[in-house]
Amino acid sequence: MVENKAIILPEKKSQFAPITNRQSNHQIMKDVASNFISSLSGGMFSLAMGLMLLHDTHSPLSFGLETAIVPIVGLIFLIPVGNIVDQYHHKIILVVSLIARLVGLVIFALIYPLFTGIYKLVPVAGFVVTNAISTNFNTTAYSASVHELVNDQKIQLLSSLTQAASALSSVLSPAIGVAVYALIGFETFIVVEIIATFAALMLLLSMQFHYSDAVSSVKNISKTLASQLSGFKTGLQYIRHRPLIRDLILVAIVVNFLFTAITIGLPFVITAQLHAGNMPIGYIETGFSAGIFIGSIIMSIIPNNVYFSLKIVPPIIVMGACMALLGLLLATVTQPVQLTLAGAVIMFVAGSMSGVMNVSTNIRLQTTVPSHLLGRVNSTLMTSVTAIMPIGTLIYTFLFQSQLSGALVIAVSGVMMLGYVIGFLRLILKDIRGDKQFQGE
């Protein structure tokens, strides 16, 4: 058994093959294009699949199947995903995960017509599971491979533009997805998704991954571990070694849990309690996605050496304030146009703060965590955040269906977020200062 200290020591940046700015820029263009194609087509396909199920099955699970399945898959594969990503070449993992999704789509296209009515949930659930596993490996491997794609000076630009591409696809996919679904139907939509996945795979194959000299030593380390569980424990030990990472995981869990109040409550309050129609919902949610897009673009301009605490603490405070303001807005404004405009502005601000915080967190992890541990650290973070959302969904669904005012529930959740970050402020600032020893190594 290798000693834990030997595993968690930071790697020296000199181990990485030199990557020029020109090479980095080319990689960024390919990565952003691949991410935009995947996110846009995936969002459109998910929406089309929900519309198809709603039409054919009339089941309440139509738009909630992925929400129910994805966290379960994340928990089941938490340990193997992190270990595999940290033990094998990331490009191989990314290629295999995309091929698995492509094969899953082809099988889905072949068997989907064999089912009718409520039984269409069977092939859809099978594809959702396959897609969730593929996405889990893909996301974790990508997060751990940033050093292999660009040099250190371009990491912030890559992370910012990648998130901006995802946010832009979130803005565009609902409208485009509905239009394409109405035009070509679901069966042809599957073919479109197959073509989009194949295009993303071709872009990935054209990208060059610059592996470090430490890759072979990672495999040697993995052979000394008693089991997959031992490898996972190594990742947890590193997180305990870095209190700031622990803080970031706790912040992400709490923020995503409380923000479920908006995800679940906003449509319910506007349609069921205010009877303001569906229009405000779409525009307000678009405002949030547009805010993430702008926040990500801003982060591509702001120097990376700006104080990290300013990129984490104020955004959480502003997001909490925005939640409280949105609750107040829903409690006082009933006119649809006023509600739409004010709500979109509030959520735009919240989205921009979310974009800043997400990019800052990703950059901090990618620039300070040793590459042979990035998979396990990122997998733990993503699974923790994903797993808390169904719990939040259950709790807030109960609250909104009770006799409580939905606007009050959202406002109180915002105040709770403010209270949380204020109570947590001294500890997180202390851990940010103590974490400086891991920068520039």
C-alpha cells in the first residue's frame, strides 16, 4: 500500500509537455465548437424526448425521468468514474464515452418504434441511463484534461468560453428544439442527434492531448491500491488535505439545494398561484441562462490573479439577494409583462454571478489539484451537487403544494442562502488564505 502522502503531493508543472499559445487557441476553438454542438443538440433532444413522452404516455415522468435517473447513476458510478479517469489517458475515455452514446442512440433508434404508449418509457429509460453514464465519464474526464489541451495562461479562457457555449446552447435549445420537433418529428430527431454526436466525436479525435510525464507513474500507483474503494479514499483524503475544496463542495451543495426553490417553484407560482400564463416562465429562465453566458464571457476577460474570494463570496451573496427579490416580486407583482421584465433582470444578475462562481471554482481546481487526482476530486464535487437536487425537489415540491405562499418559500430560501454565506464567511476566507500554498506549484 503506497503511503497517502506520496499520492497527494502536488505535481510540478514542468512535467507537462509544452503547449504554445497558438496550439492552445486552436484547441479552444475545437473544444468550444464541440461543446456547443453537444450541449445544443443534447438540450434539443432532451426537450423533444420529453414532448414525445408527454404526447404518447401522458405521464408526469415525461420531463422528470432524467432528473430521477441521473443522480442515481452518478452515485452508483461515483467511485469507478474518478478512479478510471485518474488512471487512463483522458482522450481514450472521452472517445469511448462518445462512442458509447453514439451506439446507445443507434440502438434507441432501432428499438424505439417497437414500443407504444406507456411502454415507450422502457427504451427511453434505457437510453437515459446510457447517456447518464457516458456524460458522467465525459464531464469528469474533460475537467481533468484541461492541462493537456491548453497551457496555464489559457485555462481561464478555455473554461470561460466552454461554459459560455453551454449557456448559449441553453438559451437557444428550447426554441430551436420545439421548432425542429414540430417540423420533423421525434424519429427523425434521433437521426439528427446521431449526426450531431458523430460531429462532436470527429472534433474530439482532431484534438491533441499533451500528456505529462507522470502518466506512467499514475498507473504504477493504481496497481498498489487494494481496491477501487482505496483509490476513492485517496481522493477523499486529498479533499480533507485541502479545506478550501471541502468548503467549495459544501457551498455548491447548499446553493444548488436552495436554488431548487426557483427551479421547482417559479413555474408553479406563476402558473398555479398567479395565473400569469407560461410566457413569463420562459423569459425569466432565459434571463438566467443569458446571465451565465455573460458571466462566463466576463471571466474570460478578468485576469486570473484577481482575488479568488471576490469571485466566490460576493456572487453567493448576490444570488441569495436575487432569490429574496424574486420572491418579493412574485408576492407583489401580478401583471405578466412587469413580472416578466423584472424577473428576467433579477435572474440575469443571478445567472451572471453563477457563471463567475462556476468558472472560478473550475479554474481553481484545474490549476491547483494534481492531475492524477483531478478525476476523483471533480467526480466527488459533481456527484455531491447532482445527488442533492432530487432531495431538494422532494422537499420543495412538498412545500409548494402545502398551504404556504410559493413566493414566501422562494424569498425565505434566498434569505437562508444569505444567512449561510454570512455564517460561513469567516471559515471560507480563512481557508482561502490557507490555500495559497497550493498556487503556483
